[in-house]
Amino acid sequence: MRNAIIVHGKPGRDEYYDPAVPSAASHHWLPWLAKQLLVREIAAARPEMFRAFEPDYPTWRREFERFDVTPQTLLVGHSCGGGFLVRWLSEHPRVRVGRVVLVAPWLDPDRRSAPDFFDFTLDADLVARTDGLHIFNSDDDGAGIQRSVAILRDALPKARYREFSGAGHFLEPTFPELLVTLLS
């Protein structure tokens, strides 16, 4: 059975604790994508990272590893979730996965918001262990995302890159281009 794991990003503390705002794994396009995969017979998990506003890598790793990761597993990470997937895959060089899409990936290049979370060595051979690694970036996203994407593009030249115009941090309720990329 094919499966997918969709990893959310790092919300702000106020957003995390606001009862009127959906949880990080149930916000923006993440639930829409999960439903689109489910109707195509792909089991889609959206792990909810505890205290996601203050990312702790061992906590995220433990939650992520509750799910099966196989050579057919599709991986999607948004923002900090994309950076998490890069670290996790870099630290597991024997793991092979299906398609990987990093949406506005963030690596905290200034080491201000999550200094220990991204304390790792990026595996330059990571792309070879996937069925394609795609990086989605918007020309109007923040400086930290732009620097993170530049780091990844330099380190992973075999990754496929797609730049969107005016998409910000990709916070819309649907994301058809992502679905097409995952399934193509």
C-alpha cells in the first residue's frame, strides 16, 4: 500500500494556542492534500508535532517515525517540516523513499528560532535515494526561506526546483500543483 506523510511547519506560539485556529497539521492546504491522496487510495498521515512553535528534533523525529517509511512513501514538508525531512533523510542514508516535495523549506539559516533543530550535515546524495526531490519556492516568501532554498539548491543540484510568483508562504486552502507533482 502506498502511503504519504505530510509534515507541517512551525506556527507562531500565539497561533498554536489560539483555539480558533486549526492545528498546524489541519491548516492551510494540508487537510486538502491528505483528502486528495486518500481518494486515490494513498494513505495520508499528518503527524501533529507537539509544541511545534518551539521545534525539538527528537520530539519531531519520534512522532514522524510512528509511520511506515518505505520506498513507495511520498513525503511532503512545509517550511520547518521541509527542513525536518531534509535532516531526517540526511541522517538515514540507507532509507529510500518515493517522491519528496519540500514546500517553502526552512532551515533556520540564522540559527535564531530553532538553533539545535537544524544541527546536522546535509547529505549531498539525498536526492538519489528518492523518486525525485522537488523544491517549491515563491518569489515573495521571506528572506529566511529564500536563504534556505538557496542552501538546498547549492547542496542538492539534482533536485527539481519550481518558483511560483506571488504565492507567499503557500498558505492557501488548496494546492493543485503540489498534488500533480506528487502523482506525476
